Amino acid sequence: MRVVLVNMPWSPIDLPSLALGILKRSVDEHVPDGSAQVLHANLEFTDWITRRMEFTAEDYEYYALASYFMGCGDWVFSSALYDDPAWRDDEFAAAMKGKLGASRMRMTRELHQLVPEFVTEIAQRIVDEAPDVVGFTSTFQQNTAALAAARQVKLLAPHIVTVIGGANCDGEQGATVHRNFPFVDYVIRGEGEAAFPGLLAALGEEHPDLSTVSGLCHRDPDGVSTANPMATSPLPPAAILPPDYSGYFERLGASVARNWVEPKLVVEGARGCWWGEKHHCTFCGLNGSFMQFRSKSPDTFYDEIMDLARRHRVLDMYVVDNILDMGYLSTVLPRIIESGYDLRLHIEIKANMRRTQLRTLSDAGLIYVQPGIESLNSRVLDLMDKGVSGCQNVRMLRDGAETGLSVSWNYLHGFPGESAEDYDPVIAQIPALEHLNPPVDLSARIAIERFSPYFNRPELGFDGLRPEAHYRFTYDLPEDELHGLAYVFEAPERGIGKPTVTALNAALAAWRKHHADARLTQADLGDRIVLVSKRRAFEWRAMELTDPYEIAAFRLLDQPHTPSALARKAAGRVPGGALREDEVRELLDRWVGLGLVFTDNGQYVHIAPSAVNEDLLRLDFMRHRHAARAEGAPADTEAPVPASVPASAPAPVPAEPHMTVV
């Protein structure tokens, strides 16, 4: 049995398709006389469109990712799905007025007119391969492109079996797709490693029994769409196959896209979410039908990583796990460190990981982490059911900077029950954080996603949900069918109002703008702690903490503490030097004013990563200054200022006893 697996736009062009890589291996290894090839139609489209219009990597990324919640990428290919280059063009233009700039609007409408020709050509390519079965994967904004290609294949060669699966076909979405698009013969819902070979095996029989394929959507003899029950449990880790990426890197090398991107490998160690099993984040629709966490054995996962790196000679890897298996910290990652491979990996983690654990990630090449921060306020985080505090999230940003990790995160708002009082203290402190990784964009109001608690439990604050507006001008379906097809839903705005959103985004925009030039570091020299700052909201540039009690308190603030806990613990470290709790509060307030600590929900944590690189020169200057004072040298004979310290630096001004500020 000959199978062609198709990866349509707008799948990312810098990554091979993990889903199709796994399905290719499952067909080649588990279907008797079966063979599969992958058609990288996303790369084919890149070459096709750049011959017809000015089109860049940034443009592709816009339709693949950035415009997801507006549905621009799917609308582009709806013209091919409905065989009409002007399909609902006026509705699109009216709906997107004020949301798209003039140039983006022109490009989107031009693409909409052009892509039916591409779909016709790619369908002919598929038919020319003479497959028995053609399978399409559909994730994010691939749905209309995949459906349009399946439709055209059926028109050209009705005997070819068409199958579609992927994240856009999970649960009710898959049943809706099958019910409304008769040119799709079968829909795979859920994990495909077992279901797809099971379907192919059944099709090879004279009298196939399709009822045994879990989750499969098929038609009975009368043509009525039937959806088999989905599996009641997920695949065990041993059944999750490694991907076969044969052909992707060769095709990328022949594409104009080779000049746009640095290709990455996609690897998978686990599925599901161990945190979500206990506390499903209220806004999260990831994992679809199966939240249960399961991970591959450390040996299996390590071998897959090394085999892919050797086979394809690529060291950049995207780990698609929704959350890191913490056991890998002591099993897989040490072996990667010892391997000598200079891997560069991206993975999602929990924000409450310890610095030693983050250092292990960094040493293993996991330099891009996404810890799911989403807010810096504990009360809002409780509304999300995140299981972390605002101070823990800030600590993650600080420790990420110290360990060399690039922290990717988003700021979200719009949670039922939140108020301006939750945001105002954070907004006021954002200038102190400008030396740490800012969010990837401005704050966004949460979207209501299928499979999330907000979708499944209206008592949490959202009811009467409707599919987002873009589904209505993309598909020719009634409202109830759109509801079954949609992943993102309209909902009344909850939480903070426009004034607070405006203030928050102004602070975040300034953070993003000034981050590259901002700096705050500290060095613990035993008898004193030296801090160096360069942040636009703070005039001081260098500071020493010399009082034993303050040194002890600052060290303790490596972790979040309440004032009472800090007073108690610091007293135990400095015999005879205890401060009353009100005095500790005064100290903490002073440190907040100097931008040394962050406070939220009654807790405090310091925000100064340990010094590295040129900051050590400045700290060396402070050490010389301290030594000169100790020897009684006059100010103008102190050690010369190193190059990294401005010659016009102001004279030292004592801010408080035992604290020297420059």
C-alpha cells in the first residue's frame, strides 16, 4: 500500500512535521507491504509564492503563528476550499478593519486570490505519485489548506482514499470535519500511531471492519458519518515511535526558505502534563483529549536525541513536551552533558524549578525555556490554577538570566475575578525588572480554547460561548457546526478594564524597549555584597551592602520570604543583630524603592542575578574603592576607574548606614 503524507501550509518551515515523521515510520514498519513518503507542501508553497509576489520569512511566520487568533492563515486558503478566489472577501475586509495594517490587508487578500492555483498544482503532484491513500495533518492554521487539497485530490482521482488527522481533528472537531466535508473519507481522532496503521490494515481487507479503529470517523453503507468511540486511555510511552524525517532537510536545502531559517529537529520525550493532571490551568486547551502524563524511558529518549543529531547533523532541537519530565534532570540531561554534543534545545518547564535544576538545563543545551509564567501577581495566578506565586515567577526570570537561559513567556489578562488592584503594584515595579527577559509581546486577553476548564465549566465565568468571528467568514457552515469545528471561542470580556490594560502594556512596551541596555547584577564577596545597576528608573550605579544583618537578609531573599519569616531566619544567622519585624519591613521597603527586590502578596525576593563578564570589572572597581577607603587613601587617589565604569560617575553618597551607593 502506497501512502503520501502531506504537510500543507501554514506548518512552520524551520521544523519537519513530528506527526508525519511518526506516521511515516508507523506505516513503513507496521503495515505489511506499506510504504510512506512525506510531501513538504509548506516548502513547495514557499517556493511557489515567492515566484509570484514579494514574500518573506516574516510574512510566512505571520500567517503560520502570529495571526492565529484572527484566523488570517485559514481564511487565505478558504478560497481554495470553496473554489472561489473572492470567497467572503468583503466580510474579511470589514471584520479586519483596524486590526490589520494596509499592507498586511493587501497581502492577505492577494494571497486569498492566488492560492487556489497552488492547491490545484499540489493536488496534481499528489495524484501523480499514484498513492492508494493520502493523509493530511492539520494543526493550527492548516485546516482549510488541508481540506482544500483533499477536496482537489478527490476531484482529480476519486479512487484515492483521503484521510485527515491532527490537533484540529481531536474529539468533536474531528467528527464535525468528517460530517461536513464528504471528500474526506476518514478522520483520525486522537493519537495516530495505532489508529492510522489500523485503518490501513482494515482497508487492505476484502470486508474491512472499521468499527475496531479507536476514534475513527467513517461512513456507513448509507453514507452517514459515524464516529467510533475514542480510546479510553492514551498510548503507553513504549508505543510512541521516533520520527523519520527523511527528505525534509534535502527539500529545505533546495528551497528559498533555506535562506530564511535555521532548521531544527523536533523531538518528543513525553505527552500530557503532570501538573495538568492535578491542576488543569483554567485557560489551557493543550493536550486535548488526553491529559495523562507519560514519558519515554531515559535510555529511549536519549538514544532518539543522539540518533537524530547524528543522522541529520543538526544540533538545534525543539522539544515538544508540554512539560519537562523532572526525572530527566538526573537521567537524560547528564548524559547529554557528557556526550560532548553542543545541543541547543527549547523546552517547556514549570516556573518553580530551582537554580541548580536550571543550571543542569543550561549545561545540557536547553537554553530556550518556556516556563508558563503568564502573570507576576499571585492572586491572578491562583485564578489560573498555576500553582506558583508572582515572586516565584520573578525568581525564575532572575535565575534564568543567571544560568544563561533565554526565558520565553507571555503576559495574560482577562481572568474572571481579577481587578486593577492585582495589577497596579506589578505595573509600578516593572521598571525594576527591565534587566530580566521581558514577555515576548504585550499582554493579551485570554482566548477561550476548546478542552480548557473555561470551555468545559461555564461556572468558572464564561458561558454562552460562540466560535470566534473568523470561523464565520472562513467556513460555509451553520453556527452549531462551527461550534463543533472551532478551537477558539468568543467570550465576554472579564477582569481588568481598558485603563489598566493600557497602563500594563505601556509598562511592558517600555520593558521590551529598554531591556537590551538594562543591567542589575550582584556579587557576594563574603563580608559584603556588591551590586551594579544600569536601569533608566534608578540613578544609582553601584552599591555595597556591608551590614551583617542586611547581608544575611539579602542572601535569604534568594528565595521568596515574608517579612516575619525573613526577620526570624536572619536573626538566627546574625547572633545579637536581630531587627524587629517593623524594622525589617522598613528595610524591604527601602530595597523595593532601590529596585533590589520585588514584592507580591506579602512576599519579597531579590532580583539581582550574579555578576558575569564586564560587570566583574565594575565590581573590581568597587573592591579597589573599598580597599582604598580601608587604608585611608584620599578620594582622588583611589584605584582608577575601569573602562566599563563611566569616568563621570558621581561621587559616592551614603544612602543608609552600612550601605554605600554610587
